[in-house]
Amino acid sequence: MDKVQPTWTPDGKTHYALVFVDPKKSAGSWVFSGNALAIHSMNETPFTVSYAVVLTE
């Protein structure tokens, strides 16, 4: 069975892939490649995010 990548779209034309992280594994590193990144929590608990950007040509 193929898994379908969950997505979100603000306008029905532009689609963003969603990646859900297990809250029990909320510390660590995730490799990401793309044009946009949004960090969101499903609850009201404050959290901190640190990130780095590496440009490769």
C-alpha cells in the first residue's frame, strides 16, 4: 500500500507537504529540503525552534 503525503493548501493551487513529529521525539534534528518551512504545534504549550540554513549551488 502506498502512503500519501499529507498536504495543506491556502489557495487550492499551492500545496505544502506536512510532516508530523511525535511529541515524545520533539528534540533532535530533521533534514529538510524545500522552498518554505512552517513550525506549528497542535496545542497551546509554548515551544522554541532553532534552525540553520545551508545554501548549496
